[in-house]
Amino acid sequence: MITRKVEIPEEIFIELEELLPKLDMSSVEECVTFILTSLLSGEFDEGELSGEEEEQMKERLADLGYM
């Protein structure tokens, strides 16, 4: 699989790194790939988020350069 590098804020990286044991994942890259794959597959139906949560998610994705 071809991969690309993406920069994320240090504080988000640290938060994800701290979650790894709870998520049974071995790397931040694995965690980010899982989250983005789930989001893009429609696993997180828009109806499951409140308007405020959806806006926060869009802002975070925009801050990360995804939108």
C-alpha cells in the first residue's frame, strides 16, 4: 500500500498515543488510519452526531487540512 505523511498537532498526537492501549492499537498511524477509514466509509452516520459535534469535527478536520 502506498502511504503519505500528514502532519497533525502535537497535542492530538499525544492524546492518540495515550489512547493506544485502550484501543489495542500499536501506533498512532494505525489509530488515525482506522478513524479516517471509519469516517470515510460512512460508519459514523451524520445522524449520530449533534449539530455542535458535527461542526467541531469539521473544524478539527479543516485544522488538520482534510477539508
